[in-house]
Amino acid sequence: MPDQVIRVTAERDYEVVIGRGLMGRLPSLLTGATRVAIIHAPTLTVQAQGLLTTLSDHNFEVTLIALPDAEAAKTAAVLESCWTTLGAQGFTRNDVVVGLGGGATTDLAGFVAATWLRGVTLIQIPTTLLAMVDAGVGGKTGINTGAGKNLVGAFYSPSGVLCDLDNLTSLNHEDLAAGMAEVVKVGFTSDPEILRIVQSDVGAAVDPHGSVIGELVRRAVQVKADVVSLDFKESRNGDVLGREVLNYGHTFGHAVEREENYSWRHGAAISVGMCFVAELARQSGRLSDEDADLHFSILESLGLPTSYAAGHWEDLFEAMHMDKKARGSVIRFVVLEGIGRPVAWDGPEPALLAAAYDTISRNQ
Ligand code: GLY
């Protein structure tokens, strides 16, 4: 597959490049910089060293900042240590932060770039499937605090994103499947061709060496680019769905993540969340049996969970109320009225919600 370039026109215009062997493109994205800080996941030291060598050959002064793993990176203490390093290096407004890793790394690196000197150039290099199609594109940055996940942050666009599909070859099947949950989500809400591609050969869809995965990433990123170009800051406009459409399956999914003390992969929780909301839409007469069933069959074919243990309803219901996407005491869902036809639904009857939960927990 030739490299694909997708343009985002949000807070600033930038390009997302999708392809293989893309690291040679990085120097051209750093024009005007003297210093480059590569903030990277701890498992990517070798790749970070490789970039250091390449960039040093181009006369950049490079600093590597290795983060703790996964969500442990997204703390105020880690943020402060990054600021300390940038200060020690004499980082100026002309210098560049590069985020290299999964979603936690790109979220943290993005927030470092957003806050240092009130904003320096940011290049994101997401290395997981989930981060390529979600966190690495769109400009949501932030950290977790004692008050909750992602409650502190900034909308801050990168100046470029490199999705190098070669990075997917080191992921295990569970991580690829979890990333594919977000791809399939986009298929249900906005690009049904994604569902057709996955259904026709699920093995090819998750083969990190093949060409199908690149086409799926391209389609998912295109939808995300279109959505954030229209509604960068997720501004509500009555019943019109903007960026909120990306939260399909996330209201219940976030509650599951919380109930499981964040031990589940995000994509696995979102998979269950999509099944819950498909069941909610089916039982309220909004979605056909065929379209609701498609959620279960596609997600199961990827080895993702489509049910959740019984006996947790009260906790889950409370967690959905506390989710930052709820407003006041009203829980807002994105539901489908057909494949590719998402709508907002504020405050469904609690009995309907409980019935949808009952169904997906009976499938266990
Ligand atoms: N992950 C949802 C969004 O970027 O808005």
C-alpha cells in the first residue's frame, strides 16, 4: 500500500501519514527546531535510540525521556519531571516534542507540549493500533489525577502524525483486537465498509503484516479527521452529534473499566459497551435485530468480549452517572438507528438500561 496522507483541519492544519518505514520522514517535520525531546514508552527504547541517531545526524540536539508504562505515565509527577528535563535542556518555543508510544504516551507527551511555554510543536508517532486510530489523532491530551481519569488536560493539535504500520508487528493478538474495537466502532457509526472488510476476512483484518490493516487504519483515521475537523472541542449543539459520536460504546465501556479497576484493555471494555448500547437500541425499538446482532458477531469474531458478569448493575449505573460525558444527572448515550446512523439519546429510562444489562449479562 502506498503511503496514505489524511489532512486534519482543526485548531491547526496537519497531516496524518499512514504507511510503513515512515521514520525517515521525521526530520522534515522538525524544520526550524534546534532541540527535540522524544517522550517514549519504556518498551520503545531501541526505536527511540534509532530516532536519536537519525536526528543527531541531521544536527538536532535530542533528549530521550522514557516514561513509566501505560497509565502510570499519565501523572502530575511524570508531567513535572518532563518539564524539569525540558528546562534543563533549555527548550525554547522553536523546539519540538515527539510522542512515541501508545495512547498513554501520546496523551502525556501532548500535554507536555501543550503546557511547556504555553505550547510548542508536537509530533505524534502512535505505535499501537488503538493509538493510531484514536489517541494519536485529534488533539486530546492530558493526565489522570486522584479525581479521575483524563479530567485534567488540553485540546492541543499535533503538527504532524506518523502512523508507521511496521510498529504493529510487535503487538500481540489481544492488543490488535482491542485496537480493532475502535476501528469497528467507526464502522458502526460512520463507515460501514469497515464492517464489510472485517467480516469478509477477520484474519486478514488483524494481520499486522498485511495490507488490509492499513486500509482499515486509513478509513478509521479519515472518519476521526473529518469529525475533529468539524468539532475539535466536542462542543455540544443540541441533539447534533459532533465529536461525541466517537464515544459510541464508551458510556457503558468507561463504567466497565472503572468497575474492573482499569485492568481491562480499553478496547475490550468498549466492545462490551457497544454490545450494551446495541441491546439498548434494539430493546427500545430503534435498531433492527439484524444490526444489533452484527455487533455481537463481528466483535466475537475478533475475540473481543460481548457480555459482562451479572451482579454489578448498581455500580455500573452509578459510574455511568459520574462519567464526564454525563450532564447533571442525565446519562447521555450515542445510539444507532441503523448502521451509520448515530444519534444522541439523553436519559433513557433506568428500566431500559437495566434490561439491556440483564441481556448482556445473561449471555455470560
Ligand atoms: N477518543 C475520543 C475522542 O478523541 O474524542
